[in-house]
Amino acid sequence: MAHVLGENAPPKQWMHRRDHKKSQAPLGTRGGEKSCGGVKKLGREKKSLRSWKKGVQDVLTHSSTLVELPQTNPHCDLQFSRAAEEDFEEILSISKDIYGGLDYLPSRYGAWLQDPHRMVILARKQGKVIALQSVCVIDDGQTALVEGLRVAPQERGKGVARVLLKFCSQMVKSRYPSVKVSRLTRDDPLGPRDLQKYQLIAKQGILLFEFQAEKLRQRLADLGSELGTVQMDRPVRLESEELQRLLLNEDVARDILPNGTIVQDWQPFRLLPGNVQMLLQREVDWMADDMLRPTVLSLCSAPFLVPLSLGCHCLTIDIFGRVLEPVQQQVLAHLEHSTHSLTGRVVCQMFLAPPLWELLANFCCGTLGAELVQGYSEQYVVEADLV
Ligand SMILES: CC(C)(COP(=O)(O)OP(=O)(O)OC[C@H]1O[C@@H](n2cnc3c(N)ncnc32)[C@H](O)[C@@H]1OP(=O)(O)O)[C@@H](O)C(=O)NCCC(=O)NCCS
């Protein structure tokens, strides 16, 4: 099991990338540590904490800096650095088959590196990338959103993720003192330890299905003429002004959104003006069943290419609200709109209230002719104090 950084750790040592090759001596005999050899325990711990903080500062300030972990057995052989463009291939090589082939990182990596509110941190072992985590500051500077966490398959189960999470928390604390909590979204069942560590903020069912874009378009067109004579309320597409008003409306936050949180393609946000402004800039199709008093709010994010198969797109639809008919109407409208210019294989991940899962699965597979990719699973938004 990994040790908590800084706790009873022997003196730490930092190394810059340019010094890395020079230093071949075993960790315990390198210069920085030797000089600490005679320091009293208390002084040593203080020094250890200082050098930990310095390492964090180094990674923050110099993108090319490679920082070694303090000698916390068994992870003293880890080094940390900020990710750069040239690390992309190595990151891909540790990311094979994750998220069932729906990894979003390859299509977002470039944008992530450009984002001034985001840090992408790599852990290396003997110079090779073995883990990645990204942290983005949201909620007007109050929250660190943890994303993209992955560890190379051969290194899993050894506590690497835990150490990387801890290192990133230290970086956030140092760079953004206003951040108080860290939040993340996951889809693996939460164990008792997770529930001790995290508070559950929101839970949605995950409906995963796939289709060929051309076939679905045809089916939607046929369905349109079949339904042509039936009187139904059409969903309303929301433009910036209405959307802003709805998202900042207390009734909507209380009645429709879980814990006043909106999730857009795995990213959970509190309904704060800064977040809403950011969401408005994104390529997202927003809908509601009613402009003034909605019971269902839904959003479909722009499709992106995924590694699952060549040319395969992933489409994400987040739905909030529990009334079946408007949900179905909005799903139809989102699919129509978003598959307009798509061809070939599309995997759709739909997040919705758990009681609607089965009904929507029947609708998408039975009525629309899509294929179910997996059975019922859940998405969890969890939060913990930044420690
Ligand atoms: C999930 C994964 C990153 C765990 O890495 P790991 O190095 O094997 O994990 P560790 O040995 O450090 O042990 C688990 C620790 O990671 C944390 N962890 C496990 N899954 C996690 C997840 N999905 N999100 C955040 N933390 C997670 C656990 O809380 C635990 O921390 P704790 O010891 O403080 O309780 C790794 O299995 C992996 O890369 N899987 C494929 C990608 C993936 O599913 N990523 C999850 C993104 S939501």
C-alpha cells in the first residue's frame, strides 16, 4: 500500500529533467539526501515538507521540470511532470481499451494543454509515462474537477493512482488556495472506503447503445411520418438567453437537477454564473419541454471520435427530469440534430434518472433499432474536501 506523502517520509529529493540522466546513483545516496543525513527528526520532517512544496512549485512553474517523489516506499521511483504535446503517444499507449473504447482524452488532449485553468500531470517510472491525471478548476475557483485518471495496466493495484491524486491535490492547493473541494465523476461501483472518503452528490443511470448513423436517420424519418398525425408538445431548443435564465433559476436547480448540479459529458458543475458562462460557450444542444416551467432539461454534447473503432463517434446525452414523454421527445430531437452530419458507427452514452433506464432502453432498441452495448450501470458524482 502506498504511504501518504510527507507522513514519516525520509528526506525528499527533486530532480529536473535535464539532470535526470546524470544522476544514476541509488536514491538513498544522492546529493540532496546525504546533506540531510545528520538533521534531527523534526528538522528532517520540516525539510521534507519544504522540499515537497518546492517540488510542487517546480512543476507549477516550469513545464519541463521532472519531479521525483519523496522516498516514500514503494513509490520513490515515481517522477512527476506536466504533460506536453510530445507525451501524447506515450499516453495513448497506457490508455488502450480504457472506458470500453470510449476514451475522450485523445480528442481533448490538445485543448486540455491549452486550458489556463487546467493542469495535466504525468507520473513516470524510469522516464516512462505510467499514469496521468488532469485537474481543472471550476465553480468560480472553489472546486478542483479531477478527470482523465489512468494508470498503465502493468502498474495498477499498487497505489499509483492514490499517490498521483495526492500529488495533484498538493499542486491545486499551492496554485489555487481558494479551492476547497475536489470532485470527480466515476462509473465503477463505490466501495465502503470510497463512501467514507467521498460524499455522493449525484447519481444517474447510464444507458449505452450504438447504431449506424445512416440507419438511425432513416428510422427517425420514418418515425416522423408515423407520428406526424399525433398531437404532441415539441421540445424547445434553448438559446443562450433562455438557457442562462433557466440554469440560474432556483426552482429548476431544486426540482430537476440533482443537488443543484448539472453534468455535461461527465463534467459536473454547480450552477454558478461563471460555470454557466463557460457552458454557454460550448458546442452543446440544450432542450427543455417548456421554456418557463420545464420538467425535463437535456443536453447533447458535440460528438467526438473514440478509439473503439476507426471513425467511430461517441455521442453524450445528459437528461435531467423524470417525465417519460418529454424525455423521449427530447431524445428524438437530440438524435435527429446530432446525427445529421455523422456517418458510420455511433455509440451513444445517455445519462438519465435510474427509473427511466429500462423504458428508454426499450425505446432506443425497440423503437429506434439501436443495439444495447451494456446493461444498467451508474454514473456517480462524488466530492471530498481537498486535503
Ligand atoms: C482506476 C485506476 C486509475 C486505479 O489505479 P491504481 O493505481 O490501480 O489504484 P490504486 O492502486 O492507487 O488504488 C486505488 C486508489 O485509487 C482510487 N481510485 C480507484 N478508482 C478510482 C477512480 N475511478 N477515480 C478516482 N479514484 C479512484 C481509490 O479511491 C484508491 O484510493 P485510496 O487507496 O485512497 O482509497 C486504474 O485501475 C486504471 O487506470 N483503470 C483504467 C482507467 C479508469 O477506469 N479510470 C477511472 C476514471 S473514472
